[in-house]
Amino acid sequence: MRQKLLRMKNVEQVTGLHRSTIYRMEKKGKFPKRIHIGGYIVAWPETMIQEWIKQQIEKSNGGNK
């Protein structure tokens, strides 16, 4: 399976969250940790973001699918 990395702009679009919110949540352990891919460039594996979104949906449904 081919793993895709999402840059900040993509993560903002997919989650609907602002950059500062993503960083704040990440610091509190409530959002997947970014990976450094060179210099100041960071990204998130797409599968991690998709899983996080799935978990948020499940939480909002009280764990019911």
C-alpha cells in the first residue's frame, strides 16, 4: 500500500481546523504528531489523519456506528 503524506494546507482542508488549532491539539496529545521530512518541512501520514477523523466521528456518535 502506498502511503501519502499530507502537508499542513491539506490537513487544514481535510479536518476543517486552523493551523494554530492543529498545533495546539497536537501539543496536548489530541491530534496525530507530525513528522519532519526535511528542514522545516513537516507532514502527516494520510492514514493517521483519516483514522483521527474516524475516531472523532465515533466519539460524537457515542461510540455507535
